[in-house]
Amino acid sequence: NLSRLPRGPGHADEMPYCPKTSPLIGGPIHVTFPSGLTLAQVQRKNPLVVRGGRYRPPDCEARHKTAIIIPHRHREHHLKFLLYYLHPFLQRQQEEDWDCLFFHDVDLIPEDDRNLYVCDANPKHAAIAMDKFGYKLPYKMYFGGVSALSPLHYLKMNGFPNNYWGWGGEDDDIGVRVSLAGMYISRPSLKVGRYKMIKHKLDKGNDVNPKRFNMLAKTRQTWKMDGMNTVEYEIVSREYLPLYTNITVNIGTES
Ligand code: NGS
């Protein structure tokens, strides 16, 4: 029976694949920010999420495996709200582990269950309708907020640039890399790719980068020489917390 596969090494039990469309998926999500929310409450609401923030459906074999990467610094307050929505959202989509990478701003909350956190044949831009832009794209080439790449997509575009410091432009550079590497940007519908941003002031120590336009003009010349093949970092710590894995890296300073 092809619909039944072993659960992997160490698992004698066999389970059917989850249905192609999860029966748990609803439609729009009403996003509010409960005051006094704690991570302990989020943990209690998500008893099947295990160490490091992992989840697998308890009674079927997931068809999709996604890792959510949420770069952040001094933004635990936003992370808490994101985890509050993201864990139940992903559980309704019946996913586990990963072979697909979601790069996720810490302050964006998905507002529709049908926005599936799975990879497409091409790099996907998921955050196409944000409340602060009136639920439409701010400009045609916008690739910021939430995007999804398979490891193969990531390799083809030589990953992300390493030389953008401060605010702005890095997401545009990544969008340009997608097309320079011969790929297209896929997008969900405007109805589904909706996000609410947690309102906040500009981060301290993250000033607007005055060099970003000059750098963007040169992406075509630089993308093969700067990216995944030149990234340098040092892992400071890796903590397997109940709701997420917290990896702290030292990326040095602007040279
Ligand atoms: C563009 C920035 C992007 C940024 C987008 C939305 O102007 O990095 O605005 O910004 N590009 C450049 O500066 C070259 S937002 O309104 O979300 O803060 O993502």
C-alpha cells in the first residue's frame, strides 16, 4: 500500500499520509494581541510541540516539511505573538521537520489559514498583502516579509548577500538574485497572502543603510562572489527551547 510509509528509523508504526488538503484548515484568522500573553501560555496551548519547537501530526505522515527561520534581535516581545499564532497555524496545515525554508519577519502574523507554508517549484513570496500597505504589493518586485525557498533554490541563487548592514535593500537584492539565477517569483493570491504587522518604532542600532541603492545597482556583478559561498559566522549558542530553537550567531561588524 503506497499510501503507507514507515515513520522513519526507530518507528515500527506505520501511518497513512495526511490528506492533500488538511481538513483542519479554516479561512481568515482574526489577529489580536492579547495583553499579558506569556510563552508559558503559548506552550500550554500547543502540547504537541516538542523541544526546539518541532511538531509532527500525531495521526498521519506529513506531506510537507518546513523550517521557519525568524531572524531577530531584541524582539522577544514580537516573537511571542508570532509563536502564539504560528504554532497552531502550522499544526492545522499538518507539517513537520523540513525540506523547505521559510524566511520570516518576526513582526508579521499570517491572517489566513489557506496561506500554506510549503515550497513551490519557484521561490515564493508569501507576504504579498500586508495591512500597512493596504493589503497589496507596495511595488512589483517586493520580496520582503515572508518568503519560501527550497534548499535547491537557495543554492542556485548563492544564498543571500552578506554586505547589507542596517535597514533596507537586502530583500530587494534577494529578489534580484532569484531572477538572475533564472527563476521566477511565485505568489499566493491577494486574498490568502495577508499579514498583520505588529506596530513598532524603528529598531535601535539598525539605521537606514545609505549605501543600499548603490549596492542594489551592482547585484548583477556581485551575486556570484558574495553570498552563501562567502558567508562567515560563529555560532555563539544553540538553545532548544520548548517552542523554538534559539541559535545565536556572531556575524561580526561592517568592514
Ligand atoms: C523598500 C526597501 C525594502 C523594504 C521595503 C518596505 O524601500 O528593503 O521598502 O519597507 N528597499 C530599499 O530601501 C532599497 S517597510 O515599509 O516594510 O519598512 O522592505
